[in-house]
Amino acid sequence: MSETCSCSKLTPATQILHFAAREGLSKIVIAALDEGADINACGAGSYNALALAAWFGHVRVVKILVALGADPHVLGEKGATLLTIAAQNGHTEIAEFLISLGVPVDVVDGDGDSAMSLAKSFGHKETVAMLQKYTK
């Protein structure tokens, strides 16, 4: 697991990157990175662009960011992984993609939650079924 992302003052390009990642605007994500946005910089809530894309379920943006160097192993607030973020929100395709990158399934965050417990708590049956394939 990587360290938690370190928050820094976000440049305008990085602010645009975060907005585009949150909204699923893949062309703007690429343009912001071309303009020098910091792919791993964190904003409010210790979320970087990859975490925002995972939270809002933007599969294409998640894959673009990872392909361009975003760290899928970074930890967010209270030790949340991108997998727990995706599982909590029922984004099964993103969760499975993260697992394929080696993001561990069994990590527990600072609140004692795992991807599985969050998917169950929020009623995401498809995500639970997918996670069961990867748990012991």
C-alpha cells in the first residue's frame, strides 16, 4: 500500500483535472494533464483525481488516469483504498479493475470497514458477488 496522498495547494490545471475526473470528462482530464496538472495531488478530503473518478463511477477516466501514471494503491482519508471507495458506491467494474491491478481486497480502513463490508452495508449485491470471487 502506498502512503496517503499528500495534500498540496492545487494549481489551476490540477483543479481542472479534479473537476474533470469528478464529472467523467476524459478529454478534459487528458488536457489538464497536458497542461501540467499533478496526477496524484490531493484536494479536499484527501482525494486525488483517481479517487474522485472511482467515487463517481467513471470507469473510462479511472483507466485513463491509471494508464497515465496515477497510483491505484494510494490511501485516502482514514486509510480508505480506491477499492473501498468503489465498493461503497457499487461501482463493480471499477472495483474489479482495481483488483486486477493488485489492490488488496481485504484491507480494512480506519473505521474498520473493508470493501466487502461497505458493499454489503450499501446493498450493492453485484459488487458483493464480484468481491466474493476474490476473498478467501
